[in-house]
Amino acid sequence: MLAGEAVVAIWNGIAAAGRETFYGWHIQEHMPERVGIPGFRRGRRYIAADGETHPEFFTLYEADTMQVLQGSDYANRLNAPTPWTKAATAHFTDTSRALARVRTSLGPGCGGALLTIRFADADLDALRTMLAEAAARPRVCGAHLCVADADASAVRTAESRDRTDILASPPAFVMIEATGADALRNQLDEAALARAGVTQPRRGVYVLEYTRGKTAWT
């Protein structure tokens, strides 16, 4: 299960010129800083498992509640980007970011691979039933449904105000975690999504690169 009632989900690419900067910043500064915010529980970063998954990176932050994501501690960080943050995010491409409430979270833990499906609309009850079925499969570790807060996701801060890489936030998304990318290939296929009334799905399969747990930050 996810570690809180809300998440920050970020899909982004990185221009080749900024790749090394991105890795150093994200591991050494950015994720420790974010997870150090009161109410943030855990951060995870994934990389695309195949050439069909776009953009290349997916980052997930788990937080206690939606109020944490709309609170002053997080806002203060967003409005005071470090020089390293400015240098790294200058190379971001195709960025979608959602501040979302967790509507369903099933399963015993985290997996080494993650399927994300962003979508515009769906029969959420039907989707929950499908996620419960997925969570019961042998190699699946978790199945989650998240619905974005459109207003909270759209807020521009000092960190994002002048950036041109930022795209619209997905209204909702599901995540399925498994022991490997091959275990995700047939999860929630096109036929299943159609039965659940899912519109405008965008599918990606990612593998875990880095996890950061709760840490003190000064």
C-alpha cells in the first residue's frame, strides 16, 4: 500500500545536456529535501523500461494528506528553489505533475517495476474492481488509484513559473507495482480499460532507480 493519503506524481524527460546534472541533483539534494518536508513519507524515482514509455522518468512522493501538499512547508520549498534546482530543471522536457488524493491503495508493498496509466475519465468503481483483481495476482505488489486536485496541481511557483516544459496535469491515474516489468505487460490492457470507460489513456512501464525514506533536512 502507499504510505499516505496523497501523492505528488511527476512524469518528465531530460535533455541529454542535463542528464548528469539531473542525476546528481535528484539523488543528492532534491529527493532528500522533498522527503524532509513535514508530512512527506517517501520518494521514489523510476526510469522507462522500454522505448514505448514516454517521458523517460517518473517520480512519486507519498504524503500524509492532501493538506500537506497544499501547506506552507511544501509551498515554501517550491518558492525558494536552490541554484542546483534551477540548473537541473532547465533541462526538463514534457513534464506533467499531479497533486492527487489516493482513492484506492491495495497490496503488501513496493515493487521493482511500475505501470502508470494516466487518463481523463473512467468508471472509477469498475476500475477499483479491476485493481483489486490485479492486486491479487502472484507477482503484483500493489495497485493504486489516484485522482488529481486540478487547482492544486495548476499552481505555479517560483520553481515552475518561467518554465516552458510543463504540460497539463492528468485528471487521474492508476499505478500497478510488480516484481518486474514483464509482469506488467498485460495488466489493464486496452480491452480492460475500455470496459472501465477509461478515456485518453497514456500508458508507461517504469523500473525503480532510487528510493528515499524519511530524513531530517536542514
